[in-house]
Amino acid sequence: MAHGNRIGVVLAMSWALADFGPSSAAAQVVNRYRVHWRPPSTLEVTATVRADDGWLRMSTTRPLDLPAIEKAGWPALVRLGRVRDATGRALAATPSGDSGWQLAPRPDGAVSLHYELDLGAAQAAGWPAPRELAWGDDALQTVVARALFVSGTAPSASRVTVSVPPGWQVVAPWTRAATGAFRVPTTLDLTENLLAFARTAPTRVRAGGLEVAVVAAGHWRPVVADVRALLAPGIARSAAMWARAQGAYLVVLLPTLERGGEAYRASFAMTVDSAPTLATRARWGHTLLHEIGHYWNGSRVAGADYASSQWFQEGFTDYVASLAMLEGGQQDDAGWRDELQRYIARYERLATPLGQPGTRKGPPLYSGGALLALTWDVRIRSVTQGRARLADALHQLWRDTDAGRRPWNWPDLRAALASTAALDFDGDYARYVMGRAPLPIDDVLRHLGLGAERDSTGHVTRVVPLEGVHPAVRLVPPTR
């Protein structure tokens, strides 16, 4: 892979918690940032932010692949220059661990600041953690916003202006105003996202209420049209399972040979372990839809306790992605049965209850959560004769949590599920989530007209249609 221009990136932001609009309370305070990219390695930022509690902050969530970041967090990469209060008085900024700087004397109101950040060390190291830090070649540069934004602490909206050299354009998951500045309504929308600088225009997709920009590098470029063809119906079906969305979204496809995706508030970065082709579309397409599914499940609808809710955040997102692939014809029936076999095989390796995995995630947890989603979807459809399905419970959870503005606990999810069918969801939760009872795989498969073939050790090796058994539940109408 070619690493052309070195990129140093810095952006600044506000600590914003309110909507951005003329009728909003946030209109009273708007933090402003002017960002200038100086190739090959530096971005300069001048900003005005509120720092009423005397702190400038950065995200403490970071990868550990670069020694400087591992040791001191994102502030280790920032060269903080002048900081002044509203009267022009200079303020001392004292580093405080990995979270930012404490200001003295404590300002009363807005402060102005100037800083730079150089990611030359990351480029020299071969772009470690490309999905969680930065990546670049001669045509595309990306950076995670956690590394970019020094924030104030007052709740307010942000206005960000970015200038780039001739021949480049900035691609961001934010709304651009008529003035050319980006309008960012909340702190999370700014820090929990990606930013890209591209020489060519991104591929655009409009689906499910999202305005999606796709930027691709290396081996992704030949299949961008296939990516677009998959995303358009896939996003629409995902939105139908959760809720119609609104706003900008950014997809970053990187050529690093490593399978994985990292989702943010309205963006994600993805890599694969071999060059994507049309023949492997079902595999990489599923990952695309899984990652964009975190726009709803994880970024907005989130469990009150992160660790014990990952079976839902990851597993249900994976199920929705699989169902969207099947409904959209991107996965045929044989491929769907193969997917079920892989879910079952991975679930068999789960060493802890779904609801007690500690901080570890991975295929067994994802697959167990996906199979539980399938179990509830099949049962809901069966007892209601198809009048309700799991999507109805997800819609209800979306409404009950005020579109994710408050986290959910099990009583919230139980109530949403119970709104669809009179089933023993509490019992299922005790047995399959908090307990070690195995999911009723064979019963679920039989409802779908399927059966499991097993080897001599009892492990499922194939999922096959059952001869003479009419499916009691169809996830996809036969006329699709």
C-alpha cells in the first residue's frame, strides 16, 4: 500500500448537548472552529469555546497501538498554543493525564485557543489502528474525531469551517450550512465520528433518511458501484427495522488487509482480510450493514450497562444485517442457511452467559445474540400468525427510550417485546441471557422448515431444509 502525503490532523469542537437551530436554546451559544490543513502533516485550528469549569478536554477512548497515545492519550499528539479568555488575558493550560488541560485562572465564559496536531508518527509507523486512529495515501486521508477535537465544557452547538488545499475536499458526517461551515448539534456527533479528506468526490447514497457518502481506497475502488447497490436497499431495510433516520453519514473503506469494522455515531471504517470482489459480496456486505446498523443500535439505542448489554448491541445488529441481506436478495436461501450454521457453531464456543461477558466481545457473543434475536422473531411471528415481528419491538424500544436519548434496562426491553406478543420473555432472559441454558435452536429451525445436521460430537455441521415440513414462519415472503 502506498502512503503518500503525511497528514497531521487537528480539529476543535464544543461540548454540545443541544439541538442546533435558530429556535433552539443552543443558538444562544455556538462554539466556532476554523481548521486549516497544511500538508503534508499539520492542521492548524483557531477556536472559541466555552470552558466555564476551567477545563479543555479530549476523549479518553483510544487505541493502544501507538506508544505516545497509549501512554498519555490524545493530548500527547496535540501542540497547544495560546489560550486566552474573553478579555484577551493569557491562561495557563496544565496537562491533566489523558483527559485534557486545566486552565488557570478559571475563565468566565468563552476562551480562544490555537493548537496543532501532527500524525506523522502514525504515518511513519504504517498507520496502526487504521479504523480507530488514521490512515492515508495519495488520494485519501482519514482520521478519527476522538483524536482531533479539543473541547470546551459548556453545552452548546458547534460550527466548524475546514479549509483544504486545491484538489482536495473534506467529507464529514455533518450537515453543511449555506455558508459552507458544518453544523454539529452535539458533542457525541462531533467526537464520535470520522473525517475524510479526498481527492475525488465520494459516492453518494440516499436511503432510510440518511445521506451517505462513501470514500474508498485501494482494492475497494473497483467495487464501489457494488457497495452502493448493496447499501441503498440494505440501509432502507435496516431503517425499517429500527426507525427512519435523518442526516449525513460517512462510510470509509480502507485497503488494510484485516477483517473488521469500527462504528461511530454517524460513520464507520471497515477493512477486509482479502480484496473484496463480487463473489465475496455476501461476506463484506453483511459487515457493511452490521456497522451501519450501529447508527441505531449502540450509538443511539444503548444499554445502561455497556458490558452486560453487548449481546443486544452486537447480536441484534448482526441479525438485522443478516435479515436485511436476505430480504434484499443479497443473500440467497442457501447462503442464509450457511449463515445460520456459522451462528450456531460460534455460539457453541461461548464460554460465559450472554449477559455476563465482562468486557470481551467477539463472534460467539455476536452469534449468540443474533440467535436469540432470531428465536424471539420466530416466536413473535408464530404466536401472532405473522401480525407482529421483532421489528415491532425494536420500534417500541426506540419510542420508549425517546429515540435513544435515555439508556435502556431489561424492563424497558421486556416491555417493548411484550407489546408484540404474550410470551415468557422474563423466563427467556433468565435462561438464555443471564443463565447458561442453550437456546432452543432445533425448535426455532423447525418453525422455519429447517433442520440441523450434526457430527459425532453433536456439533452442527449443516442447516438443511426438512423434507415434507411446511415452514410455520417465513422471515421473507416467498414472492421476494
